[in-house]
Amino acid sequence: MTKKEIKEALTLLNDYLLKQGIQGELCLYGGTVMCLAFDARPATKDVDAIFKPASEIRQAAFQVAKSLDLPDDWLNDAVKDFLVPHDQTLLLEMPSLRVYIPSSEYLLAMKALSARLDTTDKPDIIFLIKKLGLNSPEDVMNIVEKYYPRNNIKPATQFFIEEIFDDIN
């Protein structure tokens, strides 16, 4: 989904919620934030988010999928299993939908923790490292450890971050 398509889907989601008299909230993650908030890439495959009220937003998202010919899971909450407490910032406010994003630091920690080589994580991490003005793998690991306990961080994460800095330098 492109930035334009994401905005269109979120606007239509707001419209469905408004018709039902429901106030919804989303917090976006992953590629959606990279695309929508940071213009770091042109598109993402889906919208990773947590949302409430969950069942009402799921129903509205299904209607959006039908209206815009999107996959049924264009909006999904699979990311919820990887979340830890973090700050959020309001990105969009519509009459029936507030859309939040996590801090750049938190997004970097999540992407570094997943350390997926066969995805867009590497360019996203490079973008976030530059955005945050980080200078070393230690700087990145300090951020990761701010959110995730050391024993939850795979050695592959450290190697992945070191490799990224080798590429940057």
C-alpha cells in the first residue's frame, strides 16, 4: 500500500466508524510508519497496528477492504505480541479516528530486535539510525536494551547492527 492508499483506507475507516458513532484509536508500526510518517519508502504490504475498540475496528476494516479491494487483513494486529510499553505521538486526528505512532527510537528497537535480512528492515534501520543521529552499534543496542531485556535480544541482532554500520561506513 502506498502512502496515498493508506490515507484513503484510514479516511474510509474513519467514515465507517463515524456512521456507527464509534471513536477509534490506532497505533501504527513497521513499514506503515516508515511510509506514512517518515516518507522513508514508497509503500508497505499491510498496516500493522494495535487498535481499540478492537472488534468494531475489525468490522470497519473489513468494510474498507471490500470497498477498496484490499486484502481482508490489510489492517492487522499481529504486531501486538512484540510490543512493550512505549510512548506514542498523535499523527492524524479525524472525527472518529485518532492515529498514533511510536517514537523513532522504539521503532528502531522493534526493527533491530526482529533482524530480518530478507525484508525492508535493513533500509528502515539505516534510515532510523541516520534520523536519530546514531554513530555506533553500541548506540543502537543501548536503544534496543532500553525497551527489551538483554536476555530477549538474539545475538543475531548485534551482528545485524554491526553489519549495517559496516555498510554505512
